[in-house]
Amino acid sequence: MKILIKSKALCVVVLLVLSTAGIALSRNAIACHDNSPPTTTKEYGEPFYQDERGDWITSSTLIWLNATDCGWNGGSSYTSGVNETWYKIMIWNEETESWDIEKDWTLYYPFTINALYPLDNSLYIHNKIYLVENPTSNPFHGIKYETEGEGIKDGEWDIFEFKIPSIYKTYVGYSMKILLKAGLITETITFSPLEVGTETGCYFKVEFLGFFDNGDGTTTLRFNITSCIIFALSHVAFSLPFGDGTGPFNIPDECKHKIEFYSIDNYGNCECECDCAHSGCDCDSECGCDCCDSCHDDCDECCCNYQYVFVDNTPPQTDKEIGSPQQWYGEYDAYGNKLTYVSPITPIWLNATDYGCNGGVGVEGIYYEIWWDSDGNGIVDVMVDSSFCNHNVTLHLTHKGLNEIRWYAVDYLGNTEEMHYQQHIVSGASMELSKKVWNETKQDWDEVIIASIGDTVRFNITLYNAGLDDIVCINVTDYLPPCLEYAGNATIEPIQWGKNLTWLFFQDGCDDSCCDDDCDDGCDCCDEYDCCDGCNSDCGYECGDCNDGCHDGCGDCDCNGSCHDDCDECNGLSAGEYIYIEFDAIVVDGGINVNIANVSGKEKCSDTTLYDEDDAIVKVVTANITLTKEASPTTANIGDEIEYTYIVTNTGDTTLYDVTVYDEDLGIYITI
């Protein structure tokens, strides 16, 4: 006799058998109907990152598939259990703009059915029955159960005996651990009966928590398998992975992937059965593709679960850029990089970019360290700064001497760039002053010239910032010797005090906004200026001097000021910049005259005072001659001959030409 059961629920079949004596014998049997497929979910290990573009992993990230069979409508009185789980990996081909198979359908794990029958105190493992004590008062506990019974495979299962309280008693759940070994993966399974109803206290569900053994004494939650609600006279069927199969897998290649996966229960219900009759196209005439299999319809659309994932194994790359001021003198650091000289105000930028496939997962940040050679022995020994910042970092090296920057970038998956090393020398300002005088003969600036009284000589003072920091509060003073007097015609008009000349630059800095890009265009350099009454003792300039570099003391534009070459950088004499001053002087007296000029200023960042001086020499030519007349003998008589000697001496400091001696007494001329 065959009985067809159509109900998708628990069915109690009552069999009435009449004996030959007419006595009715009855037997009850429990039958169940399950035609619903299992449900499979996917889970990522670490590293894993998710953003608006999707899921991101690396090739070392493990991927788990977790299958649960919950029977009809998600809550059957009986579930047949998961039998197999399969997966396929596709990779996106940029050239063909289509999916290529990277790994065809692969068995993830076969499963075993484990059915618990509370009423008869039996635990079914691998479809083999082992009796379990079932008192009404004690919860189950974890005494290891050793058996050589058929159905338990060595190396795959270590089973703990457990005791189950009566299902007619209300309880909130106890747990025990089953250690599962499948392939190379070791899991710890926690079995937890949980109360889910109170009407009769006779139904509950079973939950399995899977933990990955990290090998260091710790575990990581891998999957959560929950059985369905069950009723009093039924049993719980749950499935656990065992035996051959890939288990957790990873994806070796970078770029975009598509993972398809499905499970089949023990009744053959497949999670991804395609309805080819309702696929909406004819494979021969419309699609030109293979007819549907168990996982794809006529048009090759996947009927299974699928999800896109990006694999990124490429660490970010950091570009380093050095701003101004900077200087390279042909030296190299300990790592073979250019040993660049910078100042404390030189910006150094670190910019990280993720060049991984599909734009990369993105840069999480840059880690950097700054080390300093504190004792000047050429070895960095003190870390003065470190931080983990976003993907753009601006650094300034503030410790003078040898500095070393170390840095690397990290993306959101933990892909880490190799540590980079580069050294720099931090230098301050260096002020150099040069004093020259124009040599008319050479037609060039010279250190020494010869001049005569009444000549006009022209001097040049050149101020140069040979360092890497700005110089402010600059005071240039020229000390004219007694033989010279200032004759004007200065490129930058000085302040005169006595025979001395003074020029002041960047005394208080000036606002960039008050300067034109070109001082020669209209001379509209400053909208406001601070003319003083009296004397400013801080900088030492006299009344009426604004020193903004663009105006004189009366507010008239003076475009030959220091702003001339530095209009857009009014905060000081920057690295590599010059100030040129020229003026005339008249020779008023003779002698060897030393014209000294000096300069003082302050390093902007450190406020260190700087000083330099130089001189130019003017040798003033003076002509002079003496004449001595001698007679021999000194006494004589009439008629005696007298010999006269004329001694002509050049007592000046120049050569005399066409010298003539005239003796008025004798009326004679003598040309030398």
C-alpha cells in the first residue's frame, strides 16, 4: 500500500489493521513533506571592507558559504537537511566586457544529516543512532563521548555526549561544543537549544555557531546555522559539513569577480532551480547560448545566489614633493637619494594614491616618522614626530641639521606600502653682502680703483640670501670715509646721518595684499602705509620712512624700493633673492680710503641675528714736486765758474710728465 502525502507539514498517519479475529490494531507513524530548497549565505573573513561601490577583499581573505535547510515556508515541522553546497567564481574581462570562468562549479562541502528525536532519547549522527540519557531535570553537559561506532569518521568528528532536558520543560538554552575537523579547517561548533514558545513549552529551535580556529588559542565566528521551529512529536534535522570539499576558499586574482553559489538538500531540492519554460526567450533563436542547466536559464542568467566582489592586493603608492625654498648641492643621503637642503618653512608633501584594480579600495592613511641627528654625528637618533594621517600630509622640518623622514601608506584592506626613507639638511638663512666700486678702465665692478680729487665714483652694494629662510628687519649701512662725500643718484634712496648712509628693508614685514604683482605698473603698491613721526627705535629708521618697500616717507610711490624684485613676497628677503643698491660719491681728499658697508638682519623663523660686511677701496691720486738748487763752490770771486745743480723730486703719488725747470736768475729753461 502506498500513501501520497501532499501536506507541507507534519502528518500523523493512523493505520487501522483488522485482525482475523476482527480486533482493530492501530499504529501511528510520523511522515513529513519537504519540497523547499535550502538557503545559502556568504560570509567574508578578514581583511574585508565595504563601501558604496561594493565588497572589497584581498586574495588572503577566506570566503565561507553557510547553508541552512528550513523546509517549507521557512518553518517546517521537518527538514531534510543540507546535502551539498556548490560555488563558481567568474572574473570580469575588461577587453571583451564579459565574464570569464575563473573557477568552475566546485563542491564546497558535502553535509551529513544529524537528527535529534527528543521523545525516544535518541541522537542520530551520520544516520546512525546512539542512545542519549534524557532526564527531566538536568541540562546536557560536555563529557567527551568516545566511540568506534559506525558513521563517525576518524579525523572528522570528535563527539561530546550531552544530556537533553525534557522538551515539556521550559528552558532558555544550554550549550555544548562539538569539535569539527573537515579538510584543513578546524571548527568549533556550539549546539544551543533555545526556547521559542511558551504555550505548551514543547517546541524549540537548534542553533549552531561555527568558529574558525586561528591556531593561536583564539577563534573567529564563521557561520551561524539555525534549524527551524519544531513541534512536539517531530524531530530536528540539522546538517554539518564534513569530508572532502574545498571548504573556505579565496580568490587569487585581482579585479572584479562574481561568485555564484547554491545548496541542495537531502530531498534533492535545489536552491537555484531554473524555470526554463518561463525564462522569456528561446535559446536557439534569440539568445544563441546553451540551454539551461540546473543553475542558469536559457539566456545564461544565473538562477543561484550571486554577489560581486572586488579583489585588491595592491598597496598604495606615496609621492613625495618638496616645496620652496630648497637647494641640492650634488650630495646624496645614506639611502642613495638626493640630499636636499630645506628650511623650516619649506613644505614637504606626501600624497598617497591607490592604483589597485577598479580604482583600488582606497587609501586609509599615511604613517610617517621624522628623525633628527641631535648630536651632529651624522646619525639620526631622536624621533621628533610621528603620526597616522589621511592620504595627504604636509610636513615641515623644524630641527636644524640632518633630518630623516620615514613613511608608508595603507589602504582600507591593510595592503601596506614598503617603508620609504629620505634625509634632508635643514638650513636657516645666510646673509651675504658684497661691496664694489666701478672701474672705468676695466668697465666692471672692482674692489680697488685709483681716483683723483674731484672725481665721481660709483659704488654697488649687493645683499644676497644664500640660506633657506627669509630674512627680515634688514639694516644696510655704508660708512663713507673722509675723502668721499655722498653725491646722490642712488637706485634706492638712503637715510643720511652724517657721512653715513642707511637702507632699511622688511622691518615689520608687509601685507602681500598691499603689493602689486609689478611695482613698475602705476606704482599702486600699497593702499595704506604707516608713516611715523619721529624715530622708530626698534628698527632705527628716522621720521617719515614707511619702509613698506613701495612708498617713501611722504607717501609718494618709490618703485625702486625692495618691493621692486619681490613685490609678491613682502614678508622678507627670501632664499636666493638679492637686493641691489647703487649710489655716487665725490672724491674730496686724497689718500687710500676704505669704504666699509655692513648689514644686519634676523632669520624669520628663528629670530637669529645675522651679520655681514665688505669694503671697497678708493686710492686718491695727488701730484706734488719739489725743486732744490745747489751751487758749487758756494763762494767764488769775479771771473770764477760756478756749477749749479737742480734736484727735482716727485713727492706725489703719481707719475709726472713734461717737467720743466726755469731759472729766473739765469733765464734758462731745462726740460726733464
